[in-house]
Amino acid sequence: MIYEYRVYEAAPGKLPALHARFRDHTLGIFERHGIKNIGYWTNDAGDYSDRLIYIVAFEDGGHRERAWEAFRTDPEWQRVRAESEVDGPLTARVFNTLLSPTDYSPLQ
């Protein structure tokens, strides 16, 4: 199993719209394409309170590549993204890290 840790730094004033897009659309589209939703978080204090942090999971590297490609080309996602970004992008920066569990990790 591969876990992908992603951090979305929201564009100024856009964090509520980013949350709405994930809540109302993105999670379901992820699931449809085999992207397993593990969890979603915010940083409630400090300098990074404008960020959405989440972890998704894939069976292996090939599964990850196929799933992201299917997501990126999904007509519903393309429509939702265009509609939600009519006044500009919702994210200023995106960071991601691929995580592989250790042999002693409860999450495998």
C-alpha cells in the first residue's frame, strides 16, 4: 500500500470554497477512480491555518498513476473544477509526499 500525503495551501480567502469542493464533489470522484480517502485535516492554529491536509491510499505505484490520470480526465471533475475556479484558483500551492509503511506500522 502507498499513502500519499497532500497539503493544499488555499489562495487568499478561498479555503471555505476548497472545503466545499472536496466535501461536495472531490471525495466521491476520488472513490469512483479507486483513490481511497484515508483522512482530511486542517491546521487550526499558527501560520498554516489556510491549509487543507489529507491522505489518500493506493495499492501500488501503477494503481496510483492510473487513478490520478482517470481523476484528472474525469468530465465531472473538469466541470466542477472550472465552476469552482471561475473567480480564480482555489489553491496557491500544492505539496505531496509518497509514504510507504514500515514493517511495524499499524497501517499497511
